[in-house]
Amino acid sequence: GHFWLRGRRPDQPVSFDAGTGMWNVYGYPEALRILGDPKTFSSDTSRMVPEIARPAERSLTQLDPPMHSKLRKLVSHAFTPKVVADLEPRIAALTNELLDTAADTGRLELVADLAYPLPVIVIAELLGVPGSDRYLFKQWVDKMFEGSQRFSLVNRSEEQERNLEFVMEQAKHLSDYLGEHAAERRLRPRADLLTQLVEAEVDGERLSQAEVVNFANILLIAGHITTTMLLGNTVLCLDAQPEQLARARADRSTLPAVIEESLRFFSPFAALSRVTNVDVEFGGQQVPADQLLMVWIAAANRDPRQFADPDVFDPSRDPNPHLGLGRGIHFCLGAPLARLEGKVALDILLDRFPHLRTDPDEPPLFLPSPNMTGVRKLPLLTS
Ligand code: HEM
């Protein structure tokens, strides 16, 4: 479980877990060292799990320099902060539409009514695929997460092997779906991100079909489940601290800081993985080459060596150098979108529901995954 969320801390910032065959990294300085040194700590975890290695389809998150820099430049060309900023009115309109549909019953299920559909419709519309297809994505992505839990490098059970196959199948459904749309845009360009990705050119280089599909894939997956968690987590944090909720209500200019503290306090992405390229000593341990590291940013974000009173939700932390969106060359490309969606949706929620609070008779349900911190169901009372 999320033991660091209960205020307990591991004795060691870095330790080997014989049960999974992986190293756990819990400390802030140790996490910072890893994320800042891609030469030593590679993102190419696919080489540890040959079943999911798809070398022909280069995926941004799993690339190291110099390939990473090239691909990141190409996709950043299409997915710019300006493209994101222009979405603000649409995000607000969608939030209101979704809440209109759900309103007037005195209750809200935050995830199903808003936190899930909002980011997935936004990213689907941005890419240029119908938002109404979100039931397809949800089905595939939910099954992918279900199947990829409890993954281990050693002693993989038959069930885990089947899970892996199942995950690959779901990933293929999603890739095929996006591949059809991307191929269509090559023939008939439109005003959407898929077309821009197909046409993006840096130094005479373009993305291959596989690269476009892969990136669209990352956006769809990374772009919705995490923001869903961010919204749910932020509402939970505020609900638990009435004085912070009152402050946020009274002064909406504090919302960005509330979102940042929520990213620290309840990091949706609890862990990032890296592989050691060489033998390396850190956190008091000798780690050989070719070891898989789980970098628990959720734990690092509560390291008392970095954050005073780490188990207190305090939006007035300044600075707040949390690792919730990563750090270094792989820093979340969707950060401006996640922050904007979080701010706009929270602002409208506070406007429309002056009495918003959790339902004592129906507690939230958390995602079962150890790598993800978030709710999958959050019943709220609105009156
Ligand atoms: C990378 C978290 C929302 C797209 C990352 C990383 C983290 C992260 C921790 C670093 C991964 C690593 O270093 O291995 C989050 C959280 C989000 C969020 C907590 C919401 C609250 C989004 C959204 C999008 C997105 C909305 C896109 C629409 C990406 C991409 C990368 C990434 C493309 C890979 C960047 C690279 O490898 O260069 N995200 N993310 N994320 N994120 Fe996000």
C-alpha cells in the first residue's frame, strides 16, 4: 500500500527488493540524482522486459539522448504551451456541460461526472479523434492498467504472463485505432494535433507513422488518467482541511499553488522507472549495471530532508520543488495542460457548489495500483 502516505518512512533511501528483483528509491536527493543523470540512469526500461520492447516504435518516455532530444523537439513543435493555453475556454465550457448533466441531485460522483471525462475529451478533441469514442479508450486503458499491476521481473507467475499478454492486446487496440486516424490525416489534413504531428518537421526530419501513433498513444494514456487523479486528489486534500478549502474559495489566485501542493502531497504518478547503465554507488548502496529502479517520487515528495512537515498539506509552500511531474529531460510535456485543467475545473467546482464535501456514508474508492495514487470513485454531496 501507500505506506509513505501514512507518515511512515523507510529507513533506507535506496534498497533492493528481492521479491520483485527491483531497487526502490525513496529519498528526494537520490531521486533528483537519478532524474538528472540520464547517461547513468536510462529510461529505456523496455530492454529489461523483452516482451514489451518495440524498438521499431520509439516511444518518447523510454528514449535516452540523443534520440529523446530529437523526438521531443518534434512533438513539442506541435504540442506547444500556446496550443494548450488556447484551450482554456473549451475546458471551462466542457466542465460546465459535464456538471450541467450531473447537477440537481444533491450529489456528484466526481470521477465519473467530471474528473474522468473532462481530460479524456480534451485530449481526444485536441488530437482530433471523436470525444464520443472515449468509452473505447476507457475500456482499453482501464484494462491495460488492470493487467499491468503487480508486475515483477522475477518469478513471474502464469497469471502475470497472461496479464502481460492481455495488456499488449489492449495496447494494440488503441494503437490500431490511432493508426487509422493518423493515416487518414496524411491523406486529408485537418486542423488538429494528429495532422500537426504527421506534418511536424525539424531539421528536415519528420515523424514516422509508428512515432505519430506512439506519441498519440502516450498523450491519450498519460493525458487522462493522471489528470483524473489530480482532480480527485485535490478535492480530497481540500475536503480534509476546511481552512484550506475556505482560503481557496475566498482567493482563487491561490488555486495554482493548491494544485502544486496536491501534486506533492498525493503524487498521481507514484513511481518512475529507470535502468542503470553502469555500476553506480548512491544512497549508501552499490547498484550494479542493468538493474531496474523504481523511483518513488511520491515518497521523495515527502522526504523531511527536503520538505518541512512533509505530511502536512500546505499550499503556501514556496518554493515547492516537488517531483510530481518529473524532473529533467523527461519533465512532463503535458504539465501546462494538467495544470490548466486542474485550475479551471476546480475554480468552476467551487463556484457552482458552495457546500461541496465528501459523503460520510460513501467513502472514496482508491485505485488498486501501487504505482498510482488516486481515486476511481469519489462521491460528493453538493447541498
Ligand atoms: C512525462 C506526470 C499529465 C504527457 C511525465 C512524467 C511524469 C508525469 C512524472 C515523467 C516521466 C519520467 O520521467 O519517466 C504527470 C502528471 C499529470 C500528467 C502527474 C497530471 C496531473 C500529462 C498530460 C499529458 C502528459 C495531461 C499530455 C496530454 C506526458 C508526456 C511525457 C510525460 C508526453 C513524456 C515526456 C518525455 O519523456 O520527454 N508526466 N503527467 N502528462 N507526460 Fe505527464
